[in-house]
Amino acid sequence: MNIMILLQNRGKMTAKELADELGVSERTILRDMDALTHAGIPVVSERGKDGGWRLLDHFRSRLSGLNSADMTSLFLSPSKALLEDLGLHHSLDTRQKLFGAIPDTYREEAQAM
């Protein structure tokens, strides 16, 4: 899942970049790419100087990998008053956008935050 999230967020990445980011070997990345392919995730490799791995045709997964601790840290951001004092008026509805995107299993906890 971490590979999928990295490719969704960053686009094309080399096996070395993925390995460095995830703290594993390039060989592990190649095995993981094979596993992703067999699982039906459309990953493709591009050879050459500017090559790397990417998700095919803007594939997006709804899986976020977020857990309860992640949700808590996201919703325990600065108060509305503090954001207004900093002149970040447009950031005020960020929580609402995030709340709309989180899995149902975390909504009650997020609402409490």
C-alpha cells in the first residue's frame, strides 16, 4: 500500500527512490511491484534515463492507509481562532474537506476532535 500511495502522490518514481523512501532493497521493490501487478493494480515500468514506475492512466485508490492515530493528529490542528489570527481564512474549511474524505469508521472520532 505504501508504494501505491507514494506513486499516487508523487507520480513516477524509480525502484531506488522507492527503496530509499521505504527503507528496503530495490529487489524488494521489484518483488512488491510484481505482487501489485498480480493483485490487479495497474503499475507500469518505463525504461531509460527518465524511467521509473508509475500508476497507469491516473489510477487512484480510495485506500488511504490512515489509522486512528493519523486521524487524531490531522484533526488536532490549530484552532479556528488561531488560523484566523494567522490570516489563513481559506484553511478553515480544510477540516470539513478532510472530514468528507475519511472512511466512515473514523468519522465519529474525527467529529469528537
